[in-house]
Amino acid sequence: MSAIKHNLHFTKSDKDLKGFQEVIFSVSNIERWVDFFETVCGWIVISENEGGNDLKKLWHLNEDVIISETVMQNEGDHEGFLRIVQFKNTDQIQIRSGAHVWDTGGIFDINLRTHHMDVTYKELQDNGWNGISDPLRYTFNIYDVSEVLMKGPDGIVIAFMQRFAPPLVGFDHMKKTSRIFNSSVIVRNMEASYDFFINKLGFNMFFQTPGLDRKAGHNVIGIPPNINKDVTVPIDIVRPDPDHFGSIEYLHTNELVGKDCSPMAKPPNLGILMYRFPVRDANTYAETLKKRGLTLNSEVQKLRIEPYGNMKVFSVLSPDGVWIEFIELVD
């Protein structure tokens, strides 16, 4: 079995869904992002190709659009890949242009682990990245971590996290940073998001907090320190498969209201574009979602996705415009 395709194969004991195989960035310059992930993150390129008309159909694009793709991985991982896409011959805007944590819609960030926060933070700053805040060490539930949110080109935010306790399992092989293990979404309504991810998609709840115990002062998400204690931030973390990584963390800032970026969260606009989750049977799952009341954003279709092979793919949109694709390997 190919290591690249490993996470796309399902055994009898596997759940019908797995954590995301890849997250897709839409960028203005692929080479800049490849250099960043190779140099700062320690990742490698595993595929480079051009997207065909079947992909343009899936993404609702005109035939004259040109699509270039580069797929990268943290070496040794079977999931949590990054697909970097560049569109040409089309107009683009940033999905979350000038956005703050209280601005809803689209995908807010991806999460990578690091062994050494201080070293990583300095290297990020040296490469022109700016923090939404400085790194902060804090505890939540049983976890002792240091985290920083960094904003780079194309309006893309990446959260870097160092775990101090309990010890990490399954991340020993990372050179500088890990695979993508989590991603955050800022939502307008927690109840609607719960219904979408839990009741409709059938994801599993991993962690919940009402966000009532915030204190004044420095915080990871950039709320002004003097009002941080007055803002409640409920957070849910959900996983397609409760036993594996690839989770979505959705949150809402109750007392802070911003703009909504949902209408911009679609190809070919710039930013964190979408998730791709492996599914055992795309047709069966798509019909299940329809019976649960969801309207598909893209119907099931067959296309070739490198470096995996022939796949069945369909997509849905979250209440906040998050584009989610489900992929089934068929060769």
C-alpha cells in the first residue's frame, strides 16, 4: 500500500469517515508558500500538477481558468497534507481580508505543532510573519501548551502550538512542525454549527467549553486585554473519527460582532479554501446527508486527484460558508 494513499483505504474496523486528508490553500504565489513550508516548517513536496476541467466543474469555475497545484506533507505522515493551489485567468479577492477573530465565515486557521516555540516564533518573524498576539502559555482541560496565531501572505493564519503536558503521542517523527492536526472556524451561531457538524455530518464531539472563565490580559486570539474578561468564547472541537486527528474547532465571540466573510469563501478566492475528508463510500454518504436535510454544494463526481488517483468527490457548505469535500479512493 502506498504511504501517500494509506489514510484513504478503509478496513472493516475503520469508521466511515476519517480526519482531513488535506487542507487546501488558494494563494497568489505557489513558490513562496513551498519555500515557506520547506524552510520554516520542514515539509516536503510530494506532487505537482495542473487541474483539469473536471476539477473546474467541481469548483464551479470557468473552463479558461488555469489551476496549478502543489501537494506537501510533513514527511512520515499519512494525513494532514497541504494542497497549495494557484488560479490564473480569473479575478480574486482574499476570503478573510483584514479579518479579526470576531469576523465570521470561511476557515480561520490551521494548526501545526512545534517542538520549540521560541525558535519557531523568531523564524516566523524573520520571514515576515506577524503574530495576532505574542506566544502565550496556558492550560485547558488536561493540556499545558504554548500557542501563537501568525498571519502571513494571502490573509492566511496558522496557529503554532507547543505541548508541554501530557506528552505527545504520534508526533515523534516531525522535524520542525507537524502535520495539520486541527483547524478553526469562527461561526455566527453555535447551535447551527452543532447541528451541522454533529446531527448532519455525523461528526463526534471531542471537547466543549462555554468560554466563561476568561481573564483580563494577554490572550491568544487578540481580544484587547482590558475587555478580555468580559468576552465569552464558547468552543466546540469535533472529529469525524473520535480516535484520530483531523478536527475542526468552531467558536463564537458572544460580545464581539464583526463582518461576515462567508460570501467570499469559495474558489478562486485567496486564503484557506477548503477541507478534504476521506469517506468509505461517497455515494452512500451523500445520500445520507440529503436525507438529513443537507443540500449538496457539488454532486458526487469522479475525477483524478494527484497524487492519489481516481476518486469520487462531492462537497457541502457549512452555515458559515466552509467548503468541505468528501473523497473516496476508487482505484
